[in-house]
Amino acid sequence: MPYKRGKKWIAQVTQNGKKTAKRFLTKNEALEWEAQIRKEMESEIAPYPDENRSIRIQEERKTTSNQTIHTTCLGEWTNNYLDYAKSIFSEKTYKEKCAAFRSFFKSVDPLLPVEELDSDVILKYLLIQKDNRSGNAANKDKKNLKAGWNWGMRYMKPKLPGPNPFIVESMPEKRHPRYIPPEEDFWKVYEVAKGQEKIMLLTFLYLAARRGEVFKLMWSDVDLKNSRIRIWTKKRKDGSLEYDLLPVPDELHKALSWWHENRPIKDTEYVFVCLSQTAVNEDSYGKPFVSNQQLMHRLCKRAGVKYFGLHAIRHLTATTLYKMGYRVRDIQPILRHKSPKTTEIYLGKLGLDELENVLSDLNFRFKRGSDSEGPEKNGRSKTVKKPSIEPSTEILKVHGL
């Protein structure tokens, strides 16, 4: 059966265990070619005595059918999985998966039968990605490709063979610390922003929302009367769309109320829409944002501060709450993580673990004397005894010194 890859249709026929494929502009051309090849295959069957001919033809067809079952190509698997991913995951996740497969097929033939894909081929591909891009990028590709194969092993007919060939060693990564803007930089940006931009910045700050969550926010989700706001997200393991109900702080309530009354486009269900009427944004005017990547570049430059993106404002909210002394279980519902463990990992990636406190205590222990009181912890003080740096005479005797 033909399948589409890019703008062309791939026709394929299996003959004597060997797959033959050809590209066509239309599906009908691909179907006609497959039918013609199969007809030629049947005519090439050597003549047998009449009593055995029908039996041998049935055996040939059965063999061909069995071979076809076991020769699904990588391109078929990819199309099936990406069709599923498009209907289940967010647009951002879907595009990430498409990019992973696009990169993979620059090194691996999409017409390769799935049985012939070995782990050594995948490992070589990941090593090339590590050298040309980064270990982070290689591991992200591996994650998406492995998930696709797991899906094929479970849902495709016929199922992909196991074990999953993408289960290989991860590439070494070089992680850079995430930049979190100082609070004063955020407010400098806020001061140079205008109209809708100010309201949007406050929404990101007070709700610790992700970019897509704010861009898709509708007035039906904003309950100003009861000071509640509904945030929808697809950031769940199964890709399901869920919402969390959050209280609206006073400052954000005032801002949203003002915006509801003074927004220039009244006949839209979205809270934030493109208001630029330049030639570049002609088709986007009055529609909800998709990315709006230039907004923060423009505002940071105007405010004279180091660039930070919209997602960095979410980090700023998390770090501010942490430094104010709030516990993980208090911050978790603000970040809307399902598990407190996720919040712990999130804060750890932002550099907000207990390492600083541990090293401070260690510094206090070595700096102060044995009669000094240590720093208060949990409301109680502790006495720190400075350890002796000279070995006891008994230890010296044991070693013959």
C-alpha cells in the first residue's frame, strides 16, 4: 500500500523477500505501479504440471504475504507514529518529534525494513549528532525515536520487533545554567512595555504560566467576579488537555479588569491577540499568538537589560517564592506539577537546592572554635566541636610511627 512522505507517494512491492520501492507524484500512480509489478510477478511464476500449479501459486502468494508482514519499512512506521503524535500531543511536542525523525532520515534510509535497523547504526547516528550538534540534542532525538518505537511495538500491525533498538547509551551532555533575570530587570522591562504587553507580562509573573498557556487563554477562562482563572495545559504524560484553577492576585485582577474594558478588539474570545498591523503581521492581526519571539528581544533591548525569554519569567516566580521561604509543597500547585518530585527537580535545575546552606554550615564549623554556637536551625542552636587535626598516639603506634 503506498504511503506519503513529504510531497511524494512511495509505492512498494516485496518480491522473493526483497522490497522494491518507487516514488510518484500521486497516489493513483503509485497504486497502478504496485498493481503492474504484482501482475508481472504472477506471470513470471514458472509453469508446473496442472495438478500442482494451483498449489504452488498459493504457496508463492502465502510466502509473499508472510514476507510483506515482516518487511514494514521505517518510513511507514514514522508516518503512523507521527499521525498519532499530531492528534495527541501539543503542537510544540509534535514539531519536536518531526524534527527528530527528519534528522534521523538524513543518515538512515527510510525504506530500510524495520528488522534491519540495528543498535549499532543508531549509536553511530547519535555520536554524529553529538559531534555536530550537542549531546543534549542527540539525547533528545533518542528520547523521541525510542518513544516512537515503543509505540510501534505496542500498537502497529504488524508490531515492530523488539527489543527496542533505540535503547543505547546516552551521550554526555554539557548543561548550561538557566538564566533567571533579576527582579529589577523584569520591572525595567515592564516599565517600557505598553498596553497589552504590560498585562501579558503580569500574567506570566503572577501565574508562573508557560508561554502557550497564556497565548491560548480565553476570556471564558477568566472569572473576574470570583477572582479565579483557569489555565489549560497539555504538559501531562499522556498528552491529555487538563486545566488547573488558580486564584487571581489583586494586582493581576486590576490589570485584567482594565484590559477587558479597554482592549481594542472586542469580538475575540482570546485574552491576548496580535495587535500589530504591519505588513509582516497582516494575516495574524486579531488572532492569538503562536510564538511572538521578538517581543522580549525588543522589550529587553529597549529597557537596556540582558535578554530573557517569557519562560524565564516562570523561573523568576519559582525562585522568588523559594527565596521567600516557601516549601516545595507550596510552590508545586503554582507551577502546576503533578508530583512534588517534579518540583524538586525543577528547582534543582534552577540551582535552588540546599547545597548553599550545607556549605555555609561547613564553613561555620571549620571557622568557629569548639565553644562557639552554630547557626540556628529549626529554631534550635547547636554546639560545634572543632575536630582535632592531629592523629592520636594510638593510631601512630599501630602504623609503627
